[in-house]
Amino acid sequence: MNAAERYLTDHQDRFVDELLDFLRIPSISALPAHAGDVARAAGWVAARLVSAGLEHVQVIPTAGHPVVIGDWLHAPGKPTVMIYGHFDVQPVDPLHLWSSPPFEPAVRDGRVYARGASDDKGNMLAPILAIEALLQAEGALPVNLRVCFEGQEEIGSPQIPAFVAEHRAQLACDVVISADGGQWSESEPIILLGLRGGCGVQIDIRGAATDLHSGMYGGVIQNPIHALTALLATMRAPDGRILVEGFTDAVRPLSEADRAAIAAVPFDEGEYRAAIDVPALFGEPGFTPYERGWVRPTLEINGIWGGFQGDGIKTVLPNEAHAKITCRLVPDQDPTQIVQLLIDHVQRHAPPGVTTTVTPLRFTARPYLMPADHWVNQEVSAVLRELYGREPYHIRAGGSIPICMVLLEHLGVYTASFGFGLEDEGAHAPDEFFRLSSFAFGQRAYVALLRRLGARTA
Amino acid sequence: MNAAERYLTDHQDRFVDELLDFLRIPSISALPAHAGDVARAAGWVAARLVSAGLEHVQVIPTAGHPVVIGDWLHAPGKPTVMIYGHFDVQPVDPLHLWSSPPFEPAVRDGRVYARGASDDKGNMLAPILAIEALLQAEGALPVNLRVCFEGQEEIGSPQIPAFVAEHRAQLACDVVISADGGQWSESEPIILLGLRGGCGVQIDIRGAATDLHSGMYGGVIQNPIHALTALLATMRAPDGRILVEGFTDAVRPLSEADRAAIAAVPFDEGEYRAAIDVPALFGEPGFTPYERGWVRPTLEINGIWGGFQGDGIKTVLPNEAHAKITCRLVPDQDPTQIVQLLIDHVQRHAPPGVTTTVTPLRFTARPYLMPADHWVNQEVSAVLRELYGREPYHIRAGGSIPICMVLLEHLGVYTASFGFGLEDEGAHAPDEFFRLSSFAFGQRAYVALLRRLGARTA
């Protein structure tokens, strides 16, 4: 065991305590009431980076939530690597489904339960601790290092394109390693080649000036909820196909090689269903589940509401109905163009008797795809082979990490994923947790990766 | 002016204070948390009946909210008349649209603003005060009188059929006068000939065990909100036609005479639209607005909810979606049969990949229709002609008052409507109000009606 690895072992209890501290900050980027908490999380990260030994640590404000950067650039001739992660988290509702309060982290059976435990606080803290171990125990890093941690990933990183454009010099690097990701299982590693993009709109339908008596007015005027459901039915067919005009026109056709690579990833439908407890899988005809989840676009209603939601009955004809919709996009769909198609569609199919408005949501991510044989994928693969004793699967992911495409566009660098979340950890769901074993494993893996990248010359 | 009329004038200030007291009780029958308030309102009514001079006043429990009855049976040879009304009220949400708190009655410009002001506390208090005036100022009523005030009208009177069946003797009468109703305008009276019936169901759709990440699972599993909107789209067409198999089979065809009577009621579409501020009217093709609202059945979504409803975005694939649906029914639809048709339809069209359940709501009312030339309509018409100086319109109403059909079935008596609400008073909506002029007018009108009914022999 080298000095850095020993340092990690010796300080693991403190690191877990620090993770719990970090998790106590309710840094929900989606809710304006929590903006102060997101800023507090930024401050926590900055302080932690300083104590790890990084230099030029700064919390940089944006028009939204801040970004934290820092560096250590004393490895001449070595590559410059940027570590990426995010300290904001998803909202917590439905709160009643949590076994313990989401911001009172609870350790049970070697797992820490809290909102953000896996996505992404546990995962982003691991490389910081690896850096500390190398700097404190060995006095230097094997590479030039930058860090960039953001506070708006969960809302689609609206200010990140402008931030990256304005801070090119402070972000310049040869490659990015994202700590916002996971592995296939505790024994099976992955190389992540692609991420879906995304965008979204909110639809608001208004009828009368107030809620009305459904007996007096039912049949005479439009019901905004019916108008909304009829409109939504024009956007996605009952079999899952997206019906928005022009939506799939830009989708790059799947090659036989693409389909073969996806088919090579193991899939057990029974296990998959059991893990999330659904009666059957469902989606667009003609594609396998992984194809639907990784390389086909989606249109999903994230929320719908209108009228009476209480116990019992209220025979009201409501005057408002609302839906939030987000789409996942694949190469070569452009989120700006897709938002326009959604707006055009809603306006073209606007129901009679009500006023329909459609507003873009602040979520814009271009789909991301990197070459399987990129040099950083070769290095990451080598480390994963050493750690897991087997070849990683080449996969894509259905989620969106907008910054990957932003960094490629503005800095010309690819982002490789190197995180240790697992699919059962409930990212975005109640009872989110992170395995403390993964937390410790991630720290050692980052030490190994940085050592390997340091063996290259820039 | 006779003694009773003078008594009403002399005590009007006290009556208004009493109305405000009554309105302060938040007797929302739909919400279990307010069951105690409904009981409190029953007690208030019972005490008020005793002080008016009625006898045998009782609060009778049911399996749900209680009923208050009382009588005065000292007019041998005269008809026995039962006065009906209800002391429960609708829920108040959306609360933020109220100009003053719904249970802190506020008098502005000769109107009292409060939940239940028009529907039905103001209207049901008027005949009680008329009875008091006659008994206190003249020592007797011109008819034998019973009263029956219920606390569950706004939730469809689930226990009223059993209550009426069990209390036939205490409810026996020649005719019922309902104080739950209104007139066409301050200068135009009506005779109400029909009420729509009603029934309802709740649909609950469940997907995965928890909410999931829409990037990771979007496209792979069914989204319960999409499943719900697709299911709802099979129940009502975008043009307003009901598509539930068999739903309209029992509807009695409209005769030319029916259509002519309805067409004789004045209708100004511009005024109607402006009053409720809708861009256009809407409904089933081939019928006029009044036909759609009075003699055609409806299927209305009263509430829908699922997923994220907060500000901003949450890219969740929710695991639940819900809708509450109520229908208005017309002769000769049977609510029990219609509920079964709704259940059959939902089961037949249950979407794949989720679990769908459908549960009847506690709202069952058979449609009600009385002969235009019934003797009580002739007497009510005569009183209205005297009070308004013009012939009443013969109308039907779109709402449901289940007890009318229950009393006809169990006691063999018809119910005539004699109330003084007006359409702009926001029954079931925010800022409900009642005109204090209508409150006083209603008291005098009831004195006049009771005198006229007393001129008949039983």
C-alpha cells in the first residue's frame, strides 16, 4: 500500500463524517427558497478543496447558482485533468415516502441515506479526498489538476454555457473526468460513451376566471383538465411513440454496429422489472429497452395538476390545468429546435374554449457522444480492468449532463465518466442512498486513475 | 303590511348577525377534518329552529353527517309542507383567490362574502326566519310544517336514502319546498322542473415502487401520467362527446316540445361568456348551451394530479397519477349502472405497464324531473307572479340535489324549488357571496308562499 492509499484508510471515519455534513445542506437547485442552501454548499465545497490542498479556489457567482473551481498545476509535462461534479440535489417530494428525513443523513447497513448521497455529493467528494490523500501523504499530484463543481446540474445547468465561455483560461485542460456517474454493478465496470440531451416546456391552460360548479357549467364550457389531457394525447401515442410533428426528423439512424454494441450489454428483464417493481416494461415499438433508454428520444410528463386533489369529492369545474414536460434527446437533435417544435405543436393543437400557453423550461442540453477509442477511454478502461478484474461494458446513458457538450464545444475536450453510483441507489427518488463501500472504493479508484494519467506525457 | 312581514323588517339586523354566525362555522362535508364543524352547524340549526318556535326538533345521526328535523303540526285540514335545505358547504380551495377568508364573513356593498353564503346557508336560513315571523308575530303557521336540513348535500348525500327510508313517518308530507336554489335574476323568476343526477369514480394509476429518474428510465417503462392521460382520452372526445361505451344509451331523447321550452329561456352568449370570463363556450356538437347544461349528461374531470408540481423543473418519472371524475346524469340514466359502465370502460382500456384501479366516489343521485303542471308549481308560480310581476321561466338545472329523487321514491312527493340564489354568486367558487337584499326578500317570499299554500285544503 502506498502512502496515499494508507492515508485514505486512516482517515475514512473522518471522511464519512464530512460526507454527512455535506449531505445536511438542502442544496435543492430547483427551488428558489433553497438558493441560499446551494450557495452554502458551494462554500462548503470551496473550504473542503482548500483543506485538501488545492490552490486558487474560488466560488464564482453566475446569474443562477455559483460554480466552484480550483487547481494544482505543478506537474510540468504532464496532462492537465479537470475533475467535474455537482453539489446541487433534486427536490425531495414525495416526502412521505422517505424512511428518514432527506437532509438528516442516516447510516443503515453500510449505506448512507440522504438526498444527494449518490447523486452527486458522495461521488463528487471521492476525488476531492483522493486529491487530499495524494497531496498530504505524497506532497504532489501525478498530473496537473483543475476542479469544476457546479450547483445547477439538476436543473439543466442554464448558466453553465455562459460560465464556460467566460472562463476558458481557468478551465483549460486536456480532458475532463466526471464524478457524476456510476458503474454497472459492484463487480461490473462501464465505459460511458454517450448521454442524452434534454429540453422541456410547461403547458398552462386557463378557462374561466374562477373554479365553477360542475353541475351548473358542466357541458357548457371547456374543462381545462380535459383540454390538457386531449392536448397531451396529441403529443404521445398510447403505444409510446412521440407524435409531435418533426420531433424525430433529426435523429441519427441506429447503425447495425450501434445495435450490436447495445445488445452486448447484459439485460435481465425480470431482474430489471423486480428492481423497480413495475408489472411490465413499456415503450416505443421496434426498439429494445436499452435502445429506448439510451439512443431514442423521449417525451415525458414530469408533473400534472389541476382542480381538486383532496380526499372525498368536490364537484368543481376547475379553471386551470398544468403540465411539465421534459424530453431526452439523442444525436443529432438540437434542444433549441425541439423546444420550437413543441411550442409549434401546442399552438397548432391548442384546444378550443380555453387559453393555452407554453413556456420553455430552463433545461437545455445537447446530446453527447464520444469516440469509444478516445485515449482517455483507454486509460479509464485499464484502471477499471485492474480494479474489477474484467473488461468494462461500453454503454450509453439515458440521462443528461449538459456540461459535457458545453466543454466539448468551448474547450474542445471530451469528458469521461468515472463515478461509483449504482442503479438501485434511488437518484431523484425517495430514500436515495450511497454505499459507504463505494465511497471508499471511489477514493482509491481516483488515486489509481490519477497515477495512471500521470504516467502519460501531455 | 301584516304582522309577520313587520316582524321581519323589525328584526332584519339581528337576522344578518345570525347569518354571519352561521357562516363562521366551516362545515365542509367533503373533508373528514371538518366533520366536527358539520356537526356544530347541525347543532346551530337545531337551536335556531327551537328559538323560531318549531317543535320536536332533533339532530339525528347517520353513518355520515347528521340531519336536523323539526315540525309544527297544528293546522288541521291544511297541507303538510316540508322545507328542505343543507348546512354543509363546499371546500374552499384555491384559498389564494379569496378576497377575504372564506369563514370570516365580510359584508361589502350589501353582499355577504363567505363560503356557503348563497349555497345554502343564506337561502336555508330565510324560511326559518319566515317561520319565526309567522309563529312569533301571528301565533300560528298557515300550514302544517316539517323541516329537514341535511349536512351532506355537497358530497352527494350518501346516507340520505337510508335516512329517509328509516324516518318515513317523521317526514310524511304532501309536498317539499327546497330552499336550495335560485331565481333567474333579481327581476326574473323561475320554476325549476328538473335536476341532473350524478355519480363519479376516482382513477389511480401506479407504476414503479418509487419516483424514478426520467433520464435513466424514460422510454423504458410506462409513465403513469401518460397512461392516465391516454386513458382519459378514451373517455371523452376532444369535441366533448362522451366515449364511454353505453354511457348515453338510456338517455331519453329530447322531444321537440322539450327543445322549444328550453329555447324560450333567454340566452345572451356574450353576457354568459363575460360573466365567467371564458374565450368561448364549448361542448357536445348538435346541442344548444342550455341543452348541454340541463338535459345532456356530462363527464368532467374535477381534479388530476401526479409528479412534480413545484416551481422550476424536476426531471422525474413519477410513479403515481390520479384523477377524480364526476358525471351529471339525465332521465333515464341510472347512476349505479353508469358507475358500472365507467368501471368496465376503465378496465377495458387499462393502459399497459402500470396498475390501474377505479373506485366509485360516494356521489349517487338519480336525475329528477317533475310535471310542469303539478299543483305546487301552480301555487309557486302564482306567488312568483305576485312578487316579480311576471311569468316565471320553466327551466331545468344542471346540478344535482339527490334528496329530491329520494323523497319522490320513498315518500311519493315532489320537491319544488324556492330559493333566491343568483348565478353570479360563485357557489362552489372563491369569493362566494349572497345579496342581503335576496336574504330579506327570501324571508318575505316564504311568508307569502306559506300563506298561499295555507289557502288550500289538504
